[in-house]
Amino acid sequence: MWEISEGRVTLWSVLLACSACDGVIGNSGHDSPSAPSEPTASAIGSLFECDSPGPQPSKARLVRLSGPQYARTIDVLRRGRSESGNRDRNANALPSPFQAPNTGDRFTTFASSYFIGEAEVSSVLQSASSVAEEVARDLMAAGASCAADGLTESCARSLIVEKGQLVLSRELDADEVETYLDLATDSRVTALGDETALATALDALISSPSFLFRTEVGEPIGDGTFRLNSFEVASALSYTLTDGPPDEELWRAAVGGRLTEPSEIEAQVRRLLDPIDENEALERFIREYFRYDEATSVAKETQDFPFHDAESLQEDTALFVREALKQNDGASLLDTLITADWGFVREATAESYTFVGSLPQDGSPEMVAFGSDRRIGIMTQPSWLVAFSQMDHNDAIRRGKFIRETLLCGNIPPIDIGMVAPLDLSDDRTMREALEQHRSDPSCAGCHSLMDPLGLAFSGFDHVGREREMEAGRPVDASGELIGAGSQDGPFGGVSELMLKLAASEIVRQCFVVHAYEYFRGARRTESDGCALEQADNVLEASDGNVVALIGEFFASDEFLIRTPTAGQ
């Protein structure tokens, strides 16, 4: 229902109707299967079950824009669609009208956590009004705009079509054009001047649910299912991989109907991810996958560790990630992330790395070879070690839990932490000795036997990331046994051997596929995703671990392109 109040058009009733939408049409809850209640070393076998003779369609859904996506789209609205891509736009100046996504989500891309709450409706409408007034003012003043000499009906129609395509990422149908044109030519707003009339139509566009929510609904293909149209595919690719609307090349592909072909979709994925080391979506996926950015949330005693600079450590690892992406153009990415014996260090972070060597005097970071049998891969960089530590000691339990769940797709059931006795930590007890109290308790041993050996592999580092030879007055013991990693199961002598085993594990590769699938598809995996995961894993293995080929498979697959109908379709 449209409302006209004091010359301004709003969509209160429409937005309020969408305020409870969780991103999946006809489904008010998350779409993830319930987690098992028993600890498991790995659930890969069940996740990759594929008994279906054909693809299993995904659910049709609405996907609300994120804050950065909203801001970048408004930036494109202001400046126009780019020939070379919209990723160079500076869209950070516009504050997001949305609240932060669910912090309990594994990834920030999960569509089911993006909705419009009652408090956000007001912010959305205020933002739309402000942006519409600014864009209308600029159009009225621009010499190249038809509105510069006054807003005629034909000019208003032309601007609605042009700006509507930018905002909605699709062509407007005739009825939509007429609806927005009626707003711009309504006597109650034209009486307030051309600029207000144009702003009224733009305001309605920017506050429209068709802008705030992109669709993955599709069109009927005759067998009871629906296939995404070219505009829906273009929006999914662009917003997922660039945080913004389709650039000129992708838009032309959508208009030409070419995005129904898997080969064209894969080609567009390769183009949008190039250059790979500058792609924010890929870097964000790796950051959220390994969670090294949480180092800044772990407090350390500045008096005891004046050299500790969590922000710089995080920046060092971000540079490492970009270089890992750049090497081999995305091939062997996971192997590089887990086993690289190099990284970036600067004077401000050298002590955290226990690095001795010459570094730039201006404080800039430099790529170095660590030359250490411990400093191997992203999980031995100080940023990750600090992120998985406590204020004054290592957190072997959380480190082990991370590897078990994130790299091996195992399950550690949640427990009431208040029911667990605190660890007896002291200067004369190693972490291994302290953890014995959990492993010797039958009610705790099931979980801790899956976590502790993995977390204790990092005993050769202190809680700020420095290497060490001694712990509690005794030589460090970082040995353990890896289980749940398939062919790589067995004992390891230290963190380097563990990392090499993990990198060579088919279970770790498949688990990486699972998490990448969830991140780039923006949905938790379901029991029907086994065939899609199996095919994606085959692509990753055949391409020498090329993450670009993997992402291309996600978007070109029938599991993504074909959707099941919803009520009313």
C-alpha cells in the first residue's frame, strides 16, 4: 500500500510486511539440519551422501542486501554503472541503515539472518529520502541530464527506467514504470517543484522491497520447478562476489539472456574474481573461515607485552592471505594457507613472530621466509594464535575445537560451561598436564580427546604468538595424534607435522568445500546438498585446488539455478 504524506511517498505497509522475512520464502526458521548431540571426529561421510539420480533444487528465497551492498548500490546509483566494474567505488561514506547480522552465524553471508526489523524500517526510509533528494538535486543541476531544463514526463520516464535498472538490477516492466511515473507526476508533488517530484519517484525506488531484497525465485520450466532468470543470476554473482550491482559487462550478459549457460556463468565468475588478490569477498571468506581477525578482541597485559600490536598482526595476516590468493591465481590455495613457510612482518610485529632479521626502517611490512620448523601456515601466525588464546595463557581447547570443527567438519556438542571445573593453571604446570583433569573424566573425555591433542600441537608458542622451547620449566611437548582426517590419521611430532597432514587430508579438502559452499551460496548446508558438494569437490580436486573453479561450479550448478516453488508461485 502506497502512502503519500507531505509530498513524500513511503512504503510503510510493504516494508512492514517484509520485516519478518528471514530470507527464505515460506520458511521462518533456519534451514540447517540439527547438529548431532554426540561428539564426532568428522561428519564428512554423511555430508557428502549422494543417492539422488539428479540435482536437488534449492529453495526459492529473498535475499536482503547487506550494509556494504546497500552502500555500494547507492554509490552506483549516484555515479552510474561502470564499464570496468563497480568494485573501485568508494561506498563507505554511506552509513548502513541495517543492524549488524547475527553474530552467532558462522559466516556473515547467511541470508537467513538478514531481515528488516521494525526499528530498521525507519532507518531505511530516512536513508531513502536523503539519498533521493541528493540524487534528484544532482540530476536537476547536471548539464547532461534531461532534467536540467525541467522535468518533463518523457524525461521522468527516461530517468525512472535508467535509475530503476541500477537500483533493482533488472529491467522494469511497463506497469512498474507507470507506477513510479504516476508518483513523479502526481499533482500533490509537482506543486512542490520538479526536484521534489523526481525525488518522490526515486524515494519510492530506493525504499522498495524490490531493491532491498533481491530474488532467487526463478521462472517455471514446465516440470514443477523454477529456473533463475538471467537478471537473478547476474545479481547473485555480482552481490556475492563484488558487494554491488552488476557492472556493464555483466548487465549486458543479463540483458542478452546469456546467463542461462553454465559456461557463461563460470566465465563471469572468473572475470569478477580477477584480480584475485584484490577481491574483497574472497579475502573476507578466508578471514571468516580462519577467524584471525578476532585477535583484536583478546586483551593482553600491555605492561608485560608492550610490543603486542593485534591490529598490525591482523594486517600482516591479511597481506599473507592476499599473497596466497595471488600465487598460482587461486590454485592450491588451501595448501598454501595451511603450509606456507613465509609471511609478512614489520618492525612493530617482529618480536611477536620471534623474527630476527633486517626489516624496512619506515615500519612497512615485508614478505619474509621464517626459516622455522614451527612457523608454518596461517594458524601459526601470531594473529591466529592470539585470536585463540586467553588474556594470560594459550587456549588449547578452543584451538583444537577450531581444527576439529572447521578443518575436519567434526562436531563438539555445546555444553553448559558452568558445569565444568576450571582448569588448574599454574607456572609449574604445562597446559598438557592441566588438561589431564578433563581427559581423565569420563564425562569430558569424549570431547576433549577430539580437541586437546590438536590444540596442544601449538605448545611451541606462548599466548602472544612467540616461539618458545620451554613450558613450565620443561621442554615443550607438541606431539599428538590426528584422527578423523582419513588417510592422514596417525601420530605427529609437532605443529609442522600436523599442518602437513591437514594439508594432505582429503577430509580437510572436502570440509573446505562445505564451508565455501555455505559462504558463497549464503545458506547453511542441508541434507539434500550431498550431490552438489560431491560435484564441487570433484571440481576442486581436478583443478589442483583452484578456488575460482570451485566458486564457478557453485553458481553454474543446477542445484543453484533450479528452485522449488513456493506458495503463490
